[in-house]
Amino acid sequence: MKITALDIRQKQFKSALRGHDQREVEAFLDLVASEFEEVVKENIALKEDLRRKQQKIDEYREREKTLQETMVTAQKISEDMKTAAKKEAELILSDAELQAEKIVADANNKLVAIIDDINELKRQRVQFEAQLKGIIEGHLKLLEVFGSGEPRVRVEENVAFLAAKKAAE
């Protein structure tokens, strides 16, 4: 059973012979009741203050928990981003290597085609020179048969010039 300040103020004592001075007892009871009332008020205020502080502590703990979760999440995201960037870099590098190999292969194919073209042109040149030489020799024979010796000299000089030019190449 809790005692209140009102209980103290209303407390009645029986009178006895040679008892205490009733005014003194009542004054003391009033003093005790006033002090008790202040202690109760202070206790209530302290409890309220404690409740508010406990509530703030709970809020701070919740914030701390949220911050820790945020930090863990940020670290995980950071690691994920690093992993993704590394994979993307590897993919880009692999793609670049593949494209480089393709470019080199294409260049080699073009080189082979150009060399084939050059060889074909050389073959055609030799064939053309042989045909031209045959035509010139054929015309020389015609000139010998139908004409004088002078044009033959110029034609022979031209054939000799062409042969020397071919040998120089």
C-alpha cells in the first residue's frame, strides 16, 4: 500500500494521556506531507525525464542500426559495382582482342589477295610481253618479206630496247 501526501495530512492519532502536543504533531505531519509531495513530484519528473531519455536512446539505437545497415549495404553495392566493372572491363578487353584478331585476319587475307593479284599481273605482263614480242617478230618477218632492210633495223632496235628494259626490271 502506497502512502500519499494526503494520507499523511489526514492521519489522525488518538489522544492519550501525556501525549504529544497535537499542534506539533500536525505541523510535523504537514512538513512531512509537503516534503513527501515534493519527493513524489520530483520522482514523477525524473521518471518522465528517464522515459524521454530512454526514448531518445531507443531512437539513437534505431539510427545506429539503420546506419550500420546502410554501411553494409553501401559496402555490398561497392563490391558489386567493382565486380561488375571488372567483368565489364574483361568483356571489353575480350571483345577488343577478338576484334584485333579479326582485323589481323582480314589484313592477312587482303595481303594474300594482293599478293595473288600482283602475281596474276606479273603473269599477265609476261604473257603480254610474249604476245607483243610475237607480234613484233611477226611484223619483222613481214617487213623482211615485203620490204627493204631499213625499217627492219628500227624495228629490231625497238625489240632490243624492249628486251633490255625487261631485263633491267
